[in-house]
Amino acid sequence: PLLETLASRVAPGDALYVTYGAGQAMAFYGPRYGFHPGTYVLGGCNRSEPREYLRELDAFRGRSRVWLVLTHSLPVLNEAALFTGYLSAIGVRHERIPAGPDTFAALYDLSDAARLASTSAEAYPVSVPETRLGCAAGPQTNRDLETRGPVPP
């Protein structure tokens, strides 16, 4: 339902940033709604280096319509708050499509020079987790664990 609603609201020229956690859902369901690889930017798995998420978002500075698509974020890392906090600091949210706890798409305007000058990926406060979670050395699946063992801390 989230991607169906999003498809009806995306305008030509809009940028889409899909968080790592939403990547599999976008890859599987996205083509049904016109979201093919190359029509969105898929974020990296930066759960051990959350500042890297902000660096990825900085690529959209100056754009007036940027969608954030977020699902499967980890509450223990406050990922949703990190993404929305930073985007709200450097831009203005115009729309939000909720689809469950920490599952949504949100449209931001990142074109205001004064807001953009207020902070940066390097200056924005970020909590760094003490341990690696999930995909610190790449996505971790049951098969990965069977073949190479768990990711060391």
C-alpha cells in the first residue's frame, strides 16, 4: 500500500532515497508501481556508521522534491529519528504517507539555502552504536551465518 500511494504522488523529476531497510521491499514490489532500479537511490547499510546515512542524504541538497522511503528501521538505533531529524534540519517536510510504525514515505524540500547552511552531515549530532548490528560487513542472512559465521564485533 505504501508504494502504491507513493506512486500516485511522485511527480516527474522527484528524487527518491530508499533506506537500506526498505531496499528489498522496493526491489520486489517497486516495479509494479514504476519504481525500477535507477529511478531511486538505495541507501547503504550504515548501521555501525550512522553518519554515513547523512552523507548519502547530502547528495540531495538543493533539490526541491526529495522523497524518503523508510521501512524496517531499527528502533534501538533511532534510525527513523535520525533520518527525519536531519532532513527537517536542512529542509522542510511537505507530506508524509504513513504505513505503520517507522514505515512511511515523506516528501522534503531541500532547496532553502539558509536551512542547508544550518548544519551538515559532519556537524549534525549522531549517536554511534557500540556494537555492530545486522549488516556491518554486508547484509547478514541465515545463509551468511551458515557459510562464514557471524560478523565479529
